[in-house]
Amino acid sequence: MKRLLTAAIGVPLALAAIFRLPGWAFFLVCATLMTGAAVEFARLARRAAPGAPWRAVAILVPPVSAAFALALTDGVDFDGFHLLAGGTLLAVGVGTLVLLARTPVAEALFAFGGISWATLWFAVPVAALYRLQQHDPWVLFLLLAIVWLGDTAAYYAGTAWGRHRLAPVVSPKKSWEGAIAGLAVSLGATFVWGWWQRGAAGLGIDLLVIGGLTAIAAQLGDLVESLVKRGVDVKDSGDLLPGHGGVLDRMDAMLFAAPVMLLLIRLFGWENVP
């Protein structure tokens, strides 16, 4: 019941943000959510390396997100500067922070890699979500449908019929049956969206490839977050969202799905997906 109640409140808020907020406000909402997820990640990572400056992830996410978002924005005089700025901030910033924080030598290498990867893990999706909303809010609506409906189908199908474990060490409750059901529902949602937005003549293999690969990316994102939690023996990243755990628990699939969808849309050409 808590899971359904949280969804009943969260889904309308998400749709209102997508369709009503101007670009700058939507970026701030996404950056705020991802920064919250980064704070939860920092608490998890501190269990593995207590001497590393994990709070740096939450500090770096907003500026690195902004650099990537500017690099992806149409009309910006792009000569590689924004990507260079984001990369420099990440490389120099992480190295300097780990050094100045007097991180224990035994944890330094882990901190360099963990903070750098986590910053990209949270920052790139912010830029992707922002760019998708600026391109067409209905494309972002499709992303939510793929991720949320697929996740719901995987959960209930896995609970009812799951017999073969998908990743028993990482996430014992996930099953191949649930994963296949989630993928099927995501593809169905993509087909319905395509018919609704483009009509029968506009339904092509490109759209189903985008929907299918985005759905697979979402499931992989879920498993990666489970791997992080399993590594520090934690069930949920937080308890902010009743029935869903923390912000990171709710956003885990989106961390992979949003960049993959944007990349695929760019690969197939903006004109192919309205």
C-alpha cells in the first residue's frame, strides 16, 4: 500500500514537472534529486571506505551536470569547452579533494575511482533528462513509461512466476521471468506510444530498438545499484520514500536508461522520434 501511495503522489508531480516547468527549473529539479541520491550513495560508500571524502560526489554533481547539459544544448557555441570544463572539474577536483581530505593511503585509489564514477553516474542522467525534456516532453514521458511500467511488471511477474534467479548474488529476488515480463511491457508501452504519437505509418524498427535497449539499460541500472548496496550489506539506500526506500532506490534504473535513450535518439536522428 505504501508503494502505491508513494507512486500515486510521485507520478503526477513528475508529469507536472516534465510538461509545465521551463528548462532551467526542470534542470534544477533533476539536479536536486540526483544530489539527494548522491548524498545517499555517500552514506553507503562510507561503510566501505570511511576515510574518503564521499560528500564530494554531492558537491560535484550539480556543476558537472550543468557542463554536460550546456554541451548538449542546441544553439550553444560548442567547441568542446563545456566537456573540457566538466572533465577538468572532475579529474582535478576529485584528485585535489582526495588529497586535501587526507584520505588514508589504503583508501585513496578506491576513492579516486569511486568518486569519479559516481559523479558521472549521477551527473550524466541529469543532462540527459534535461535535454530530452527540452527536445520534446512526450519523449521523456516515453522514458518514464518504459522504466516505470517495466519495473512494475518485472516486480509483480517475478513475484508471481519467478523461478529462475537473474542475479542471485547481487539481487536474489530478481528473476528471468520478471526481467522478460518487464522488457515485454516496456516494448508494449513503446509500441502504444509510437502509435499514439506517430500513427501506424511511423512505427519503425528504430523506435522498438530505442524502447528495448532503454528497457534493458533500466534493468542493468537497477542491478548496478543493488550491487553497490550488496557490497556494503544494506537493503535500501534510504527511507525517504515509503515503500520505495531512498531517492537512489527510486532513480537507479533512470541512471542508465536516460543517457542510453538520449544516445540512441541521437544515433537514429532527432527527426525519427518526434
